[in-house]
Amino acid sequence: MTTSIFRPFWSYDPIKTEQWLEKKASEGLVLSGFNRWSRKFHFEEDDPKSYTFRLHYEKVDHFPQALEESGWESITKEGRWRMIRHEGAANREPSRDHVASRNKVHYYIFLAVFIYMLLSAGLVGILTLSVFLGGGSATFVPSPYWAITITVGLTLWTLVPYSTLKLHKGLKKLKVDPSFSTEENSKPITFTKWRLAWVFAPDRLENWLERMEQKGYHLEKVSRWGIRFSFSEGEPRMVSYAADFQKSIESDYFYMHSDRGWRQLFHSTSTFMSWTLWAKTYTSEEDKPQLYSDPHHKLKHAKRVTIWQGGIFLPLTILYIGLITTNIHTILQGGILDSTFWMVVVQTIVVVEFGYFSVRSFLYYWRVRKSIQ
């Protein structure tokens, strides 16, 4: 007997879906297939089984031979998604890197839409409040399309925040734990320094930290959000720092750099940004260590920072410049002065801030490109 179960957000939290499939198998419902468009999972009734399930996202159309040799069995495949299982506990785990990378893209899209919705709602709220405070009044215009407008609005304000939160929680479960490579601070903290928005120019942060080490100020701790740096005083030393940005962390990322002698001092807890700060001590007889020595990789890394860190703000900057132009035109045409004026002030602040982030990121890319030519 076949049973179908509707599960609309199954891919946003893969680990929860895997645990759900394992529970169903223990209850006598074994997965036989699924449809990614209808969001339905199909089960066959059987004796209770003890299976380990994994959602495997493939960028190439084949089932890895290494997994097959380790006892993993392919159950069904839809698009790039493949459902695999292992009887009992598996001795080799499939990589979750591609799943995390795919879900991060979805998370960025939903987060960008959600932020735009919040900003739009905030601006409308400010404008409405300004009108009422200025002695204005609201007029309701009947329309047969109000039902459609309200339905679409409620759908968006339900679907977008829920999907964003669901993806965020799912990505936190998939995130590789770097705790094994973090060294505890054993020296007393002498002073702290704040560095805001360094992610838009990581080379400036690296140079600053290296100069501090040469003065005898050793970095001991970075705050959770990566903006407060705590130092201890000691002997001057030569330390190479590397601020590394990754869209998604590969499963062997921390082992690879730790085995080469790099010490991890910070890893961002945010799903939106995967920044890691590495340090490695060297002597005057040695060449300065490089986390990535290949010029092509350095330029690729700088391009990634510029696109994902600064490039996000460039379209928003252009959008707000257009809004400022429209509002100034409204003021010159004798429109509502008070509310429009304050909207222009707020939008100008946003343009300056977002523009600064964008310019800083593009200058970083230009410096890296110039240094390797």
C-alpha cells in the first residue's frame, strides 16, 4: 500500500527531513519516491526498518562510487536531489557542502526580499504618520481588487519571513563546527579596539593587525560579531594574518588550514557571512606565510568579497538615489514638504552608508588586482 505525505518546506531544513524519514521507516513507512514540484513524499508499507537517510544535492549527474562502496543506496532522484539511505549507522558520511551552498542562495534571495519589504513598509509608515501629524486625513477608495491585494500581501508576509527563518535554522544545523581549531586565550587582556565594516576591506584589517604585532600587541580574542579586538602586551613578533571569506564552508576547510600551522582566531556566527580570521607566526628568516599563495585564487577571493559584500549594496544605492530624485522633484512641485523632506534625509543617510560599503569593497578588489600584476 502506498501513502503520500505533503511536506512543502522539506529542502529548507534537510537534517529535520532526514530525521522525519528515519522515524517513518521505524514506523513501517519506507520511502519509495518523492516529487519536488508537488512537495509530496511517497511511502510503501513494510516492516519497521532502521535506516539512515541523507538528502544529497548533486551538481553532476551521477551517484558517487565511494558512497555506494560504503553501503549507501540511492532510493530516488528528482532534478539534482537524490534521496539515499544506509541500513543502520553509516561509516562514511556524504558531503553536505552542495546542499548548504544551494540553500544559502535561497536564503540570500528571501532575506533580500524580506529586507526590501521591511524598508518599504517602514517608509510607508513614516509617510502615513507624517501626513496624520501634519493634520492630513486618509480617504478609503473602494476597489474590487482589494481582495487580491490583501491576499497577496498576507501570503508574502507569511511565506517570506517563514522561509527566511526556516532556511536560517536549517543552515545553522548544516554549518561545520570550527570549535576544535580555536585556541583559548591564556594571557590577560590589556586593551580592546573596535573595527567596524572591516569586511569590506579585509586587507586593511590584516595590515593593521600585523603592525600591532610588530609593536608587541598580540591579538588574543575577537568578539562574537567580529568588531571588537582584544589585545595583550608582549614582545614584538612577526605574524601573518588572513581574513578569509567563503560562501560555504567545505567539510575539511578547518582541518586543511590548521594542519598547515594556521591558528583560527575568529569565525563568524552569521549564516549570511562566513568569515574566518587566521594567524600564523614566522621568523625574519622565513618568507611571510600566505593562506593562499596562488595569484589567481587571491583575485578570485577579492572578486567574491566585492560581489557578496559590496555588490549587494550597489543596487540599493542606485534605487535610493532614484527615490531621492523623485522626492526632491515632488518638493519642487509644491508637494507635501514636511514628510517628503524627512524621507529625503533618511534616504540620503542610507545612500551615504550603502555607497560607502560599495566603494570600499570595489577599492579592495582594485588593490588586490594591482598587487598581483
